[in-house]
Amino acid sequence: MSHQTGIKANDDLKKFLGKCRDGKVRIVKISIENEQLVLASHKDVKSTWEKDFDKCITPLIEENQPCYLLYRLDSKNSSGYEWLFVSWSPDTAPIRQKMLYASTKATLKQEFGTSQIKEELHGTILSDITLNGYQKYKKASVAPAPLTIREEELQELRKTEVHTDISVDSKQQTLTGVAFPITQAAKQAIIDMARGSYDYLQLKINIEEETIHLVIAENISIEKLPSKVPEDSGRYHLYNFKHTHEGDYMENIVFIYSMPGYSCPIKERMLYSSCKNPLTDTITNLGLEIIKKVEIDSGAELTENFLYEEIHPTKNLHRPKFAKPKGPPNRGPKRMTKSQNAEN
């Protein structure tokens, strides 16, 4: 993102992006050079978008070098032609390059205009960004996502409920907790975070109104995260933890429930605990996928290593064999007992 890298489009690219909306250009390749977004190549329309797809995209791809591709589709909306945004980040590229391109993607989309981008396609191998790969992606995106075990249980629970209206605007008492409604500002911030606008959100319960409010919505580094945790009241936090794992750049949403011990009133502790599960369900329904949930007493716990270990716990492959416990000392020799058959 622009707040991280500071990389922006140079003047030549800005001018070209303004001209290419006339419909003559089929594809634009954009690279990062000298800390600027630059025009690397482009091709004009030759046939339909399906026939041009592989002919235009494949020759522009470099095996070990990330890039962005803007591919013009033949459909239109109120802003003009619709475009496919392709992010090429091969597994063989250097980690720094992959992180740089991932962090600058939002800037390019803003420079071009998000209203004209119909879909996004991410590729790590060439087959991901062929016409066949794009068609598979479209089929997968419209198919219903598989339910988790918890979602299946909630679905069965809702089927058995009678005259119960469950929504983010109504307070409900359920088996999983108390669902307080969240304010419109909080809902919008969650949606914006799912779109990549924020790295950090903080939410609080208004006990008198029995509603959940937005406190903070901003972009912060992991080093500043501990300072956001209050020492005298409970809070809910959402943080986009950006890191690398086994050579891959990753962004994972972590839900953090902070409660500073017993310094808070009992009612406050009970409400925050009871509202936690319904709130995370609402957040998921608003389009923000939570990868990990953690509970903390103090902001000092929120280090980079702590979040990394929570998301990628170390596996202990060494399993010691069960050792038979020793018998009590001085228990004497074993007793010999005769069976009844022997006595007879």
C-alpha cells in the first residue's frame, strides 16, 4: 500500500493510463523501477478478449520477475470498459520483490481507478493466469464456500429457532453469547478493512446502549500495536498481520480480545466475553476473514514473534515413549498365589 512503500506512478504512466481508456489498448504491463510504477509494455486490441487473452499475457510474463497487468475486457459499466487486474508474483521471485509488489498493489489500483476494475487475478505459476486459469478462477469464485464445522453447527441451530430474527442490527440471546448490534461506522470500517483500506481496527462495547462502537481505524506497524491496548478497559482489536512464512508473503487478519485482568468491573468482563463469538461471526459475514483469535491481558504480549507463533505454531515432532513408572521401594518379593483348581 502507498502508506507503506511510498511508490507511485510516474508521469508517463499516469498519462498513458488516462489515454488507454478509449478502448484501443488491450493490455498494459506495469513494473516497479527506481521506486516508481512505470509502463513496461502494452498491446492493442486484435480480436475478442478471449482470443487475445493468452496471446497478450503469456509473452509479457518473466519467469522470476513480478509485475502487474491490466487487461481490458469487452464488457462495460458506467465508467467505461471493464478491466481485469492481474498480479503476477512467481514463487521463484525474491521475497523482497514479492513483498514490494504486494504492498504497492492498492496504490496502482487507486491510480488507475477502482471503479473500472471488474475482477482481480493473482498468479504464482503461469497456468494461473492463462485463459483456462481465469475461467477456473471465475467458476470457483461463484461457487459457495465450504462451511466450517462451526458454521454447520450454527446453520443447524438457526434451522431449529422459531420466530428469531438474527441480524447485525438486533440484539439476540443465543447459545453462543450475546449479539449486540454494531454501529454503521463500525460495519463500514470492517468492510473497508476487508478491501485493504486499514491495517488496524479497535472496537468497544457501550454498556449503557448495549451496542458495539468503532474506536480507531488506521494503519499502524506491529511495533505500535501494543500501545493501542487500553490498560483499564476491555477492547476488541482487528489487525492485519503482514509477514513471510516459508518464503511466502502473507497477510492474516487476527482478532484480539484484550481484558486487563480483574481491574475491570465484573459486568464489563462478562459482556466482552459473551459478545466475542457473535461479533466474530458478524465480522466474517461482512467479508473479513479471521485467521486467528487470541486473548491477552496486556498489550505487551503483542509482539511480532507472538503473532507469528499463534498463526504458525511450531510442531513438536519428537514424541517421547511412555516410560513405565517404577514400583514403590522396598515392596518385597512377589507373592505366589494358588488357584482354586490347584488346591482341589
